[in-house]
Amino acid sequence: MKDETFGKRLKFLRMEKGLTQVQLAEELNVDKSTIAKYETDKIEPSLTMLKVLSKYFKVRSDYLLGLEDIY
């Protein structure tokens, strides 16, 4: 998965958990459109949201940011 974007990695993790964008948005208390924009790389998460996503998916933030391939 080297050189994949944040959005692609987020979508991979979401789908691996069997969640829809709506379900993930509800879990994280954000709008569905926010998840869609993350996954299409239209916006980037804040540092706070990056931490939330890392904890939720139990992955390192470096993985989400594309700095390492192991999650």
C-alpha cells in the first residue's frame, strides 16, 4: 500500500471493519460528508481527528499518513 493517500487508507480501514461512511461518521460524531471528503482527499483531518481515527482503528498515525506501510 505504499504511496497511498490518507483517504485511500482510511477507506481501506473502514471497509475492513465492514462500516459504511454513515456508520463511521456516527461513531466519530461527524457528518457523513466529512468522511466522504477525507476518503476522496478533498480535506485532511485535524491533528485531533487524526488521533481519534488512529485510536478508533487501532493503527499508528504514521500508517494513516502514508509514512509507513504496517498498521
